[in-house]
Amino acid sequence: MKDMGKKVTLNEFLKSASEVMFPHRRPRVIDVNAKASDGDTPLHVAAIRGDREAARLLVEAGANVDALGDMSCTPLYYAVSHRHPEVARLLLEYGADPHLLNELGSSAMLRAQDGDPELLRIVKKTQPNPILFNSIQAVRKSKGYGFGNLPSSVPAAKGAKAPSCRLEILLARTAPVGVIFRRGPSRWVQLILWDTKSDKFETGQWFHGHIYVGRSDLSPDGSLLIYFANKFNRKTISDREYTYAWTGISKPPYLTALALWPKGDCWHGGGLFESQSQVFLNHRPEVSNPHPKHSPKGIRVRPNPHALGEDDPILVPRMQRDGWTFIQWLDFDHYGRRTKQPAISEKVFLKGKLTLRVEKHYEPTEQLLCYLVDGSGRSMEIGVGSWADIDQQGRLVFSSAGKLYVGVIQKDRVELNELADFTGSKPSRLESPPWAGRW
């Protein structure tokens, strides 16, 4: 077990975990089942740190041992991946399931088979302790939880059909360029280059893994993309050279890494283009050395000695730089599985005449309620989608269920005109052209 020094109380650990999970908020005691932007909980943090005592306190306070975090990874999966055998043993004794598959087809059991023999023995041999298991189920029941990942008070949705894909988009600051991240099926992402002046689209490469759009950015002219990605499989999780998570710079709509910084875990990472020739790299200095075959050329790199958290250290300053104002932060009821207070961000356009307001809800997954507000406070609903912004031409642009729209503002409503429908795309192999591999 990793030596964590002086033992802390439950509330002290929850406050410490809040600094990692919500770095742009004041540290506070959070719920034992609070979720960060990518789904990780305080128990995931304890598993990564190797803090057995904190893990015990969390579980005995009602933390879900099989909570699905980033890429549907469980705390047990993290404990095994980071080689913390005593944390893994404790979670198994409290009933953690070693066979739960994450989004990339791996599990704690499969991960242990690629690790050291001692971990594999623990994962194979450790059985739930009936006394411990029953005690935590009693705690969870008293707090309104069932025995799985959702509270028993929340019925499963019937007949609901999820959209076939989801679009998120980055817009360049000084050129009519956008990069569309088309996600779906769940383990696949495609890059699409968008000329916002002509509304022409160039389809690019598919990636079988996860790209964190919240930790990515475009250079001012849109010619370069810095992105954070992970790819979990048996080959990558044992790869000490590139690792299973990295920050890269490429020429969109391709992902061929011109520069690449191996990360080795999914905390923080990614970066911002501070100018065309300078990058803020959200890696601590000790993990800010580029891969020797992928060194940046003509770009100065500034690492972050205080790197913490997940999306917020990149997402928040990027949005503020691009004209967004944060009005309020998300307040989510983890026991009732409902949004008590949505996160709200706003962007003023048309010389201050209109404001684009976006409310982020989790019911049960992330959804954005988008609408316009005029100077008198009157609102016009745009719709529920996955992205909205004002493009370089001053147009309202909006995506929902895999389709991209331009919003035409009428007297008392917003009319959505479809620009493109990406729902029919399917993963296929596309080699990057030679120019995509050269600076």
C-alpha cells in the first residue's frame, strides 16, 4: 500500500478530493458519491492515490464500490491499474465486481492479468466478506440507494432511444475553421474539418478510444489541434513508451501526432494555444518531456506545475478566452440523481443585443438546454443539444442528436436550419496524407 502519511478523517479526504475533481471551485466537503465532469467519484480518487483508509471510510459512508467513472472505469479498475493491492483487496471484500467492463472492453480482472502476479492472485482469490458487504448495503439503503449504480428511487427509462452520435466543436479564433468531434458508437470518435465560411466539411480520421474535447484547443488559425486522448487495451496499458493516455498536437482532421507527451494516467492533461507559437501544457513538469520521436517544432511549451483536476483547468479558461461568462456552477443531487441547479454559461453577441445562454443538466447524462435572451429579459428556446456557440461569421450554431444547425432569429423564435447530418457515418480506416505528418 502506498504510504499516505498521517491518516485523515472522511471530511478531510472529501475536501482534498474536491480540489482534484472541481479545481475551479473553493475546496469543500463534497458528497461521497459526487461525480466530476468525467464521472469519477471520491472513491476513484482514493483508488488512484492508493489510500486504503480513505477508501474504507468512503465505502462505509455509502460510496458505491462499483461506481462508473471516466470511460466507465470502476475504482477497482483504477486500484489494479495503479498497482495498489491493498486497496484492491478492500474493494473486493466490500463486494466490488472485478468483471465489469469499461467502454474499451477491459475490466479489473483483465487488467490484473497484465500486471504483477500478486495483484492477479488478490483479484482472483478475494471474495466479498458477508459482514462487510451487508453492512454497507444497509448504509446505502438507508440513504436511498439500491444495489447497483442507480438509486432504487429512479425508475429505468422505458422506450428512450439515445441518439446515434453526439457532436462537440472547437472554433478557431482568427480563421473560419471549426473541428467537429463526432462521438458514436461510444468507443469511436471522428474528426471533421468545417469551413464555417463556405459550410464545407472534410471528414477525417476515426479514433477507437476517448478524446477529451474539454481538454483540447485549436491554434488561432485552426491549423493545429492540441488534444488529450486515451486508449485502453491490453497493448496500450502495458506500453511504457507511449502509455495509454497522452497529449498530442496534430493537423486536423487528422490525429497523427506531430508532438506527443506521454501522460500515463487520465488526470489533467491536454493544453491551450496561448498563441500560434506557444502552448500551455496541462502536465506537471516531471511529465512534460515530449516523446523523443514527437518533439514540438517552432512552438514554445509552458508546463503547469500546479496541474490538477480533469476538464476544468483547460475548459474554463478556454471558454472565458472565447467570450463566455460563467454564471453559476452545477449542483447535482447524487442520491436523488437529479440536477438541483444547472451550470449556466453565457455569451453576448450582436453588439450586446442578444445573449446565448447554455444550461448544463445531467438527466441522467449531460444535456445542454440552449436559449437566447434579449435586452428586456425575454427568452427564446433553441433546444436541447450537445453544443452551441456563435461562429466566426456571427451566426448562432447548434448541434443536437448528431446534426448541425444554423439558428435564424425570427421576431419571437429561433428557426433551426440544418447544415449537416452526421448520423449515418460509420467507423472506417483512413490513412493520414503525408502533409499531416510534417510540421
